[in-house]
Amino acid sequence: MPESSRVTTKRPELVTSRTFDAPLRLVWDAWTRAEHVAKWFTPRPLTTGDCEVDFRPGGVFRVVMTMPDGTPHEMRASFGRIVEHELIEFAGQIPDGNVVETTVRFTEAGGKTTLAVHQVYAFESDATRGAPIGWKATLDQLGQLVAARS
């Protein structure tokens, strides 16, 4: 019997979701305007030093996260496919140089909005290992923002 082998090159990924007690229009708006993204996208204790959201396919999505010691870390991406009130895709680089592809899906039922995030990374790193904690923090902050705006 001949020998065979197979190499799997599955890239690291993150899948998470959250349901917000807020209508879809508020959650969508929080993703599409820089003044809102700047308030929730950077996990505390980091702060947002700069935020740019050119919300259109090919548009820039850029957030400069600043560490408590003042060290900046830039996430630079560009938007891909956008389906209003349903889907946002963006791809770019995180501070460790890792390439990240992100898909965010939105669904609404009974006045609540569920957000499903799927990220695929080029390689495993400290940043990818910390992503679940970072996303939990940012989605907590997004929940606070939309609750305050409801």
C-alpha cells in the first residue's frame, strides 16, 4: 500500500457572537461612523488615538489604539463587501503585522440585534491568542454604547 501524507494549512480563526438589546439600526450605525467606532472598538484600558471610517467598499477602516504608556498600535484595513444592515467585510493588518480578514453579520429579531464576527488570521501570534479577550471587551463596550443610545 503506497504511503500518503497530507499537510493542513488551516489558518487560525476566531468566531464570536453577541446579542444586543437594541434595534439593528443602532448597532449598524455604531459600526459605520467614526465618532461611534472611536468610543467602543478599542478595548480598555487602551484608548483610541485616531479613528477613520470611510464606510464604502474599498474605503479605509483605521483605528490607532494607544496603550496606557502612550505607545500607539495601528489597525489599518479596507472595507470589502458591504450589504446594508446585514454584512460588513474588512481586511487589513493588526499591530503585529498579521493580516486579518473579518466578516461581521447582523440579524434582528424581536427588537434585538445579533452580531456574528468571524476573523481569519494569516498566522498565530500573541495578538490572535488575545483576540477573544479583546473582542469580548469591545463588544461589551459596543453594548454599553447602543444601550445609552436606545
